[in-house]
Amino acid sequence: MINPRFAALPAVLLLAACTVGPEYQAPKAALVAHFAEGGAQPIGAASAQRWWYAFDDPLLNELVQAGLAQNLDIQSAIARVAEAQAAARATGLPALIDGSITAQSTRSGGQGVSTATAHSATFSPSILFDLFGGARRSREQALAALQSAELSVGEARLAFLSSVVSTYIDMRYYQEALALTRQTAASRRETLKLVQFQRQAGTATELDEALAQASLDETLATLPALESGFHAATYAIATLLAQPVQGLSTRLQRGASQPRPGSKAAVGVPADLLRNRPDIGAAERDYAAAVAGIGVSEAELFPSLSLSGSVTAAAANSWTFGPSLSLPVLTQGVLRANRAQAAAQAEQARLTWQSTVLGAVEEVQAAQSDYLRNRRAVAAYRRSVGSYARVVDLSRETHEAGTTTLIDLLENQRSLASAQLSLASGMRDMAASWATLQIAAGLGWALPAQPGDRG
């Protein structure tokens, strides 16, 4: 005859294969066929491209490689992956099994009582049956969180790439601006010497000399700000690489041309972002974890069955063994509220994923627009520099011939210097917008296993 205490067990065990909660389905987003100013040619999986090699700058390549291995934000993201891995190992079967071994030894005696020693050990194992799939959903949740953490490492890498490349571009701009300003100062010194010679010859006035001196002083006054900008950039690069600036400063101070992007600016189509952007992938995995969380909270609404026992080894050995059924009768209101909360969190995660996708499309389109217009601006700045260089040459000739005033020559020199600095600034903006475009497209974070391989 069946023990009445276990009469309900068969019905409960019939549900053991049941896994409650919604089955995960990947979210979908309605994306246009191409970016606003882009082509319709997809690039596929391109997250491993080492796009910074297009600048053809060995020092930049070396800085990037060092930073990818040393940057503290990336290291923190990797540590979070280790945390998520440990959390995942604590789910599944390990979460269902419990038990401990306790042992003790006592010695007793007294007046007129012989001394005696007693030893005992008890083993108390238990296993919880995953009747409604709560543990399985918990493992799904943990694995999705682990995948999200792994993709967050990619986000940290992209953030590092954005910072180090843009800072390096700024540093080289300040170097170029310093070189141009020093050239302008040298030119104005020559002009001052010429005016001083003319004044001695009686063909120039004291006012002319004062104007030439003021123009030189004005140029020299701009140097400290440019030097400060250069040093600030070197300090920022050292911080990004987690290195003391003293070890980098000498190498960074060596002159080099401003980074110029390669001609290739194709970033594919919006659909490529779904596979190349790590933040989109991480948001999708967060949504998967939230959906699994609904199953975890829903399983708590149903009965739980565990099997436990104990074995004691002592002077008189003993053992116990039996099942235990728990019914959450009086907590249904709270548990249902928890389930509703988990469903709301999953909906928030889905909306976050959708917002991340739309934001990624916007970032690519904005960066692409900036790059295209900065490229046109650089071409115009080049023409401007060429034109003003010719004007200065002609002004110098006519001034020496006495047909142009010194004020006209100084003004033309000032215009040339301004055009040269505008070109340098335009070069910086063009290179920075091209780098931003690569980051926005999600390129460069999933690097090949061999550091020397080019993407």
C-alpha cells in the first residue's frame, strides 16, 4: 500500500520534464537597406579588422597593441568575465546538490568514572529535483550574462581604441601646429630684420619696426598653449597604456606627420552592425538573460521536491533517508509579483537592445557625414594655403620694391599662417572622423589570436 505522505509525488514527478517560462526568441529590428550617405554593399563580419594600420604609422600601431594588453578598463572588463564564469559554474547541477560532513570527537570522565573517548561522523547529502526547470533557466540566465560580459570586453576595447587613436591624432596636430607656428615666427623674424635694415637705410619708419615686432610677439605668444596641448595628449596616452609618461615622452616628441586615413571608408550596411557592434550583442544577451529570469521566477510558483538523508558513524551507527515536498501556498502573491517584475525587466532589456541598434545606426551616419565633409574641407584648405603662399611671395617682392606697405605684407603673412593652421586642424578633424567611423561600425575589437596578424 502506498504511503499517504507520498501519494502526491507521482503527479508532481510527471511534470519533471516541464520547463516553465517563455522560450527565448532573438529580437528583430526593422533596418533600412543602407546608411543615409553610404552604399548598399555589406562588409559582413569585420570586427577583427585592424583599421588603424591604414594610418601607416608604426608608433601608433605599437601604442595600440600595448594598450590592448595593458589598458586598465579592458583589464577590468576581463575581470568581470571571470566573475561571470564563476557565477555560471555555480548554476545547473552544482546548484541542486548540497551536503556536508561533520565530525566530532569528545572525551569524558569524572570522579569515580573511567575516562572514555567517543568519535562520530555524519554525512548529510541532499538533492533538489528541478521539476519545473528553474535551475535550467537559471543556467541559461548565467550563460547569457557570461556572453554579455565577454562582449563587454569588446566594448572596452573599442572605447580604448577611440581614445588612444583620437588622442594620438590630437598630439600629432599639436606637433604640426607648433612646427608651423615656429616657421611663422622664423619668417616674421626675417621680416623684422628686413624692416630694421630698411629703417637704417631710411626707407622704413619706427612704426614699421614696431608693427613687425608686434607681429612676431603675437606669434610667439601662441606657442605655450600649443605646447600645453601636446603635453596633455602625451599624458593621456600614457594613462591609457597604464605606463609612466617618462617612458613614452621621448618617443612621442619625435616629429612625425599627421595621421592621414586610407581612402577606404566603407562600413557596410546597417544589418552589419548586428554582428560587428559588441554593445548590440551585449544588449541582446542581456535580453536573453532577462527572459530566462522570467522562467526562474515562474518556477518558484510551483512545488519543489528534494531528497535528503544522513548517515552517522558512531558507537551506534544510524541513517535516515526520504523525500521532502514544499508547496509555496502563502507566498503566491509575492512570487507572482516577482514574476511580473521579471517580465517587465525583460521588456526593458528588449527596448534597450532596440535603442542600442538605432543609436548605432545614428552614430555611423553622423560619423560618415562628418568624414565626407571634413575631407572636402581639407581639399579646400589645401587650395587656400597654396593661394596665400603665392600672395605672400608676391607681397614680399612688391614690399621690397616699395610698392606695397609693410602692413599689407604682415596681414598676408598672418593669413597664410592662419590657413596653414586651418589645414592642420582640418587634417586632424578628417582623421578623427574617419577613426570615429570605424569605431561606430564596430571594427577592431575582435582581434585575431596572433598579435602580428593584420586584420
